Amino acid sequence: MWRLSLLVACLSAGLLSVAAATTSSASVPPVPSTVGVKPRTQCKCLPGDPCYPSAKDWQAFSSKLSQPLIANQRPLGAVCYPSSGSKFSATQCVQFTAEINNPIFRSGLPNALQYETFEVLFNSSGVVVSECPFDNGVVNATGALCGQGRIPPNAVNVTTVQDIQEAVKFASKNNVKLVVRNKGHELLGRSGGVGALEVFTHNLNNLTFFNNFVPEGAPRNTPGEFAVTLGAGVSWSTAYSQTHAHNRSIPGGMAPFGTVGAAGGWLLGGGHSPLSRYFGYALNKKPGVDNVLQFKVVLPNGTFATVNKYRDPDLFWALRGGGGPSFGIVVESTVRTHPDLPYTGFFFVAQAANKDAYTNLLEVWNRYHNDLNDAGWAGIWPFTGNLLAFTLLNQGVPPFNPNGKPLMDKFLADANALANVTISSQEYVNYTSFLEFDMDVLVTGTHGFNFTQTAPGAPNNVISSWLLPKNITAASRARDMAELFASISGGNGFMVGGGPAATNNPADVSLAPAFRNIVTDLVLLPTGPGLPPVTIDSIDQLRRDVNKISQSFKQLAPPPFGGQYLNEPDFYEEDWQEAYWGPNYPRLLRIKKRIDPNDLLIVNKGVNSEAWDTEVICKTI
Ligand SMILES: Cc1cc2nc3c(=O)[nH]c(=O)nc-3n(C[C@H](O)[C@H](O)[C@H](O)COP(=O)(O)OP(=O)(O)OC[C@H]3O[C@@H](n4cnc5c(N)ncnc54)[C@H](O)[C@@H]3O)c2cc1C
Ligand SMILES: *[C@@H]1O[C@H](CO)[C@@H](O)[C@H](O)[C@H]1NC(C)=O
Ligand SMILES: *[C@@H]1O[C@H](CO)[C@@H](O)[C@H](O)[C@H]1NC(C)=O
Ligand SMILES: *[C@@H]1O[C@H](CO)[C@@H](O)[C@H](O)[C@H]1NC(C)=O
Ligand SMILES: *[C@@H]1O[C@H](CO)[C@@H](O)[C@H](O)[C@H]1NC(C)=O
Ligand SMILES: *[C@@H]1O[C@H](CO)[C@@H](O)[C@H](O)[C@H]1NC(C)=O
Ligand SMILES: *[C@@H]1O[C@H](CO)[C@@H](O)[C@H](O)[C@H]1NC(C)=O
Ligand SMILES: *[C@@H]1O[C@H](CO)[C@@H](O)[C@H](O)[C@H]1NC(C)=O
Ligand SMILES: *[C@@H]1O[C@H](CO)[C@@H](O)[C@H](O)[C@H]1NC(C)=O
Ligand SMILES: *[C@@H]1O[C@H](CO)[C@@H](O)[C@H](O)[C@H]1NC(C)=O
Ligand SMILES: *[C@@H]1O[C@H](CO)[C@@H](O)[C@H](O)[C@H]1NC(C)=O
């Protein structure tokens, strides 16, 4: 708590001594300045600070890049504000407003994050410090200002390694905050940043397939493997379709329209998938073989490095679970590919008439939860408002696992016997590939719970999570868990554990060892209004509510046995080091201090961020 208050002091004191950005001619509301708050060496240089680079410096920088610097960038909504000067456009205001909930549109823009929630700056009283809301396409002629929020004023549109190296050099030399923005889905807003220089990796789209990939520096005669090299900006959607076109598959997560990146933040943070049940987490290994075989990264000192089990194995360990962008800016990741197999899908949607019936329904589900995973099932199970659904898959048609269908049929018999429960969907579907399943579930929303409806407008922009060890979700505890689940606002269970994900060697990766103990990673959702419009005053309350819920799961399964998934972060989790990494944190910290001695790539709740405020602008200790 004390650290947060210090941040607020830093930001709000800055607000009192505001200075307009010098590089923009249009009317831009001031960014919080740090002048007079801390000695300069302790804070990053923000627009308006005397130490901030001049327009000339930015021009010189731009000339070194493959694409022109995206300079004086404003938030997407700026087009709706006459006060934006040359950036104002009533036509674009209407066009953009029609797209504000389109995840594909948002993910491709350097001046938007996937969720407006994270573009907004607010203080711990829940008061807006800076935002630029859309006003339903209405041009706001009242003279209102479009606040810059966390949208960086300058962005490098990366297409080459050198672009990233130049950005790293420029930010280091000028003490400017540097952020890495890939697809922008990160759930604390860490791919945006106040007054930052943005490294926009979205356009690094190369994919290269190998039938016998051998990491650089491997001993002679090291056997080659099936693999794909993914540019940092490749999305799940592209990765799935391209890999399928090569008769292979890779574990990747589940998002509407597959707009999350396959090679950047997701992968660095752990990367779970419904296919982890068969192939391990993105970062883990099938017995004997790593799924990630090699990273190519730009390090904070500007070096372009190839990192694998032979080249800086310590850094390789840190990159596999230490979280982005703490250990370097990924240019490309090479991951193992797997056979492109058929899957049996199973869809279930049930609505209970009241809380008692809902609890009974959850109890039946909890009685089968672990055993169904043992029988080969994996996927997602959302629950909220007396509704329980699941979208699961099992390898093979019919499932290779002989218990797969019989056990699910048993569950179905028990669920159908429940009073006051209406089951609207209970269906097996045959799929020739994971891609076909993914398209069905996350593009057309054809079967079961329609996940494509949970687009950026949904209230799940504020989340928490807890990794539920298998003994917590044991059949013997089904009633207890059902009561706990029924007592909270809702969640999204990611059944991603079990199989090789449980048995691989935890020492190989820096990811929390808790991932080995779980069947389900539970994303927790607060109650609250849908977004947008961002009713910003309530966001802080949502964060507090969801944190309170996560604490009850934490009590049941404290780290390192349980934990929190760092890619599903809780704003108010105080012991994040232990929750994300358990006993691995001290080693991560040592490697971080070697790789990034000048704190260039620090993010809130990232490795070695303890000394920084939550916006990573000023050191607070
Ligand atoms: C709708 C949705 C569904 C999701 N589903 C899953 C799921 O099924 N499984 C799962 O494990 N997770 C899931 N997540 C969480 C997801 O893994 C994280 O939100 C992830 O960080 C988003 O990646 P991005 O490419 O969109 O990243 P961004 O927001 O652009 O970046 C994420 C973080 O990684 C850093 N980063 C990005 N690119 C690089 C790079 N090239 N080098 C170094 N650092 C980089 C950024 O600085 C930022 O801190 C989901 C999230 C959403 C919003
Ligand atoms: C948040 O900002 C508002 C408006 O500037 C201010 O009144 C309030 O005191 C701030 N809260 C904190 C904790 O600084
Ligand atoms: C315009 O901006 C003002 C000030 O932020 C706000 O009160 C108002 O609701 C906005 N919308 C319209 C349509 O004027
Ligand atoms: C980034 O560069 C690519 C390649 O030149 C270009 O197609 C794209 O429009 C640029 N993006 C932005 C936002 O400038
Ligand atoms: C992407 O592939 C093209 C064609 O092979 C190559 O010229 C380019 O350098 C690659 N880009 C990166 C960032 O590796
Ligand atoms: C696809 O891969 C499978 C094994 O993974 C193989 O049996 C099959 O022959 C391959 N098909 C083609 C067209 O290469
Ligand atoms: C799905 O596959 C099973 C097992 O092969 C088969 O019995 C069933 O008829 C198939 N269903 C459809 C709709 O094709
Ligand atoms: C079903 O719900 C009704 C009230 O909605 C209740 O009276 C009845 O007892 C419930 N039946 C069972 C078997 O729980
Ligand atoms: C799922 O929801 C989306 C978005 O609301 C909608 O476009 C689509 O038609 C739905 N799918 C089905 C099969 O109803
Ligand atoms: C689960 O296992 C852990 C580690 O063995 C143990 O500490 C915990 O008490 C167990 N919890 C339950 C509910 O069995
Ligand atoms: C950059 O950092 C890496 C990793 O610590 C190190 O191996 C390399 O020698 C450094 N390069 C320079 C030029 O300092």
C-alpha cells in the first residue's frame, strides 16, 4: 500500500506543476510531470521536463529507423475532439466509434490498447487523472480535452532488428521510459506507458517452418525437430492457420478472433493453452524436449542475442516464464510444432433457476473435474450468474483416451438429473484439427457458450486469477468448492493443466512451479458494469472486489503450492513476486540485474520493479 501512495504523491504532485508537451502544436493536455518531485536521475524524463529530448532529437532518431517515427501520437479517440487540432476528424470519429469493440482493429493500432480501461490513468481514489473516452461517436464541441493517458506520444513501427536497437539506445541515452507493445492485450496496461517511447512489434510477422530445427550452438549430431520461428508480432490466429497449413499444430491460448500474440508477452509469461494437456505449456517440454527452442532478443544494452539452452542458458531459463519485456525485447521465438491431430469437442451450457440449484450443479461438475482432465479433457469453463458452461476438447475422434466419452456421459447423466437446472447445450462435435475447433469456438461462436461475445466491451477487463492445485479441486472437496464458486461473482476456468504440463521438470523454466500442480487456472471476474463506456470511478472498486475474491483462493492454496498467473495479474496483489514465481524469484532477480543493470525494461509488478512506482516513472525507494 505504501508504495502505491508514493506513486500517487509522485503523479499528483506532478500534476500541480504541469507543463505542456513541447513537441505538439495541437492542444494536448499535460502529462503528469515529475519536475521538482524527485532528483532527475531517479525519474524517467517526461514530455515537458527539461531533460526530455527536443523535437530535433526525435527527428534525428526518426532518420535512423526503417519507418518514420510515429511522432506526437494521440489516443484513438482524439479524432472526436476539436481540441485535438489537426488530429480532429469528425468522419474518423464516426468510423472509429464503429470499431471500438473490434479486437482485430484495436490490436493493430499503436495508439490503442485492447481495453480502454488500461489507457486511462487514475489515482488510488479512483479519480481519473487522464483519459480520452469515445462519446458514442459524438463530436465533443464543448472544448473538452482528450487526455493522453497511457498512450505513448512516440512509437517506433518496428520492421527490423535495428529499429529495436535504435529505440533501446535512444531511450537509454535520454532516460525516456520505454515500453513494448505487441498486440496490446496485457491486463495491467503495461504495454502502454505515460510519456513513453513505444516499441510497436505488431508488424514483425515472419513465420518460418522447419522439419529439423537445431538451436544455434548445439553440439554436432543434435537431432533436428519440427519447429516454427514466429516473428514477435504473429498472432494466435495466424500461427494456428499457418501451422495447420504445414500439417502441424502448436499450443496457443484462446481469445476471440485469436488476436493475442503467439511469440511475445503470452509466451514469456508462461503461455497456457487447451493443448498444454497434450504438449505442455508453451514454455514447458514434452518429456525430453522444450517447446521453446530459441529466442532472438534485443537486450537492454542493445545487443542482438540468440538465446537457447546452449547460449546463455540462465537467460533462456529467465525468458521462459519471467514475463515480458523484463529480459529483453523478443524479435522472434522458435517453438516446437506437434502433429496436427483431430479433436473431439464437448459443449455444455446449463442455467440454474436459483443459487441452491447452481451450487448443486457446480458440485456435480467439481466431482468430475479432475477425473475428466485425467480422461483427456481440457478447455474453458466459465461460470457466472447461476450459469455454468464448458467448452472442452479431447485429442482424437473418438477420444484416444478410452475414458474420455464414458466419463463425460456419466457427468451428463448426473447433471441432467438435477432439479431446477436447464441444460441448453450438451453436444459432442468432431473436429479434424485444433484450428477447426478454434474457429468454431472463437471466430463463429457456433457451439455452446459464445465466447466471441466477450470482446473488448465486456467487464472482464478487470481480473484476477488463481492457480488451483489438483488437491483443492479433488472430488472429495466438491461441495466446498461448489459453495465457494457459487459465492463469488464469476470466473473463467482454464483447464490447461495435467498430462505433460504436470509432469515436466519445474526446474527447466522460471514459471511458477504451481503450474505443475494444477488442473485449472481460474480467472476471477468482478461484478460490475460492462465497459465501455469506461465508468472509471468504478474501476478501482472492481479491482478491490476481485482482489478480495482472489485472497480467498490464496488462503486455500498459498504459494508456492498455488499461485497467480502473471499474464492474468491482480492489480492489488501485494506479494506478486511469490505469487508469480514462488522460489524462482531470487534467481530471476539476479539474472535481471545482470541483463538490465540500468532498469530500462522495468514494468509494474515485473522482476526488479520493487523500487519503482506503479507507472514506472520514478524510483520510490
Ligand atoms: C482475450 C484474452 C484471452 C487470453 N487468453 C489467454 C490464454 O488462453 N492463455 C494464456 O496463457 N493467456 C491468455 N491471455 C493473457 C495473455 O497471455 C496476455 O494478456 C498477453 O500478455 C497478451 O499478449 P499481447 O501480445 O496481446 O501483448 P501486449 O499487451 O502487447 O504485451 C504483453 C506484455 O508483454 C510485453 N511484450 C510484448 N511483446 C514483447 C516482445 N516482443 N518482447 C518482450 N516483451 C514483449 C509487453 O511489454 C507487455 O508487458 C488472454 C488475454 C486476453 C485479453
Ligand atoms: C485523486 O485525484 C483527485 C482529483 O485530483 C484528488 O482530489 C484526490 O485527492 C486524489 N487522490 C489521491 C489519493 O491522491
Ligand atoms: C463533452 O465533454 C464534457 C466535458 O468532458 C462532458 O461533460 C460531456 O458529457 C461530453 N459530451 C458531450 C456530448 O458534450
Ligand atoms: C508501419 O509500417 C508498415 C510497413 O511499412 C506500414 O504498412 C504501416 O502502415 C505502418 N504503421 C503505422 C501505424 O504507421
Ligand atoms: C522477414 O523475412 C524477410 C524475407 O525473408 C527478411 O528479409 C526480413 O529480414 C525478415 N524480418 C525480420 C525482422 O527478421
Ligand atoms: C500430416 O502429419 C501426419 C502425422 O503428423 C502424417 O501422418 C500425415 O501423412 C501428414 N499429411 C501430409 C499431407 O503430409
Ligand atoms: C463423430 O465421430 C464419432 C466417432 O468416430 C462417430 O461415431 C460420429 O458419427 C461422428 N459424428 C458426426 C456428426 O460425424
Ligand atoms: C426448485 O426450485 C423451487 C423454487 O424455485 C423450489 O420450490 C423447489 O424445492 C426446487 N426443487 C428442488 C428439487 O430443489
Ligand atoms: C456469437 O456472437 C457473435 C457476437 O455477438 C455473433 O455475431 C454470432 O452470430 C454468435 N454466434 C452464433 C452462432 O449465434
Ligand atoms: C494440498 O497439498 C498441499 C501440498 O502437499 C498441502 O499443503 C495442502 O494442505 C493440501 N490441501 C488440501 C486441501 O488437501
Ligand atoms: C550486453 O549484455 C549481454 C548480456 O549480459 C552481454 O553478454 C554482452 O557482452 C553485453 N554487450 C555489451 C556490448 O556490453
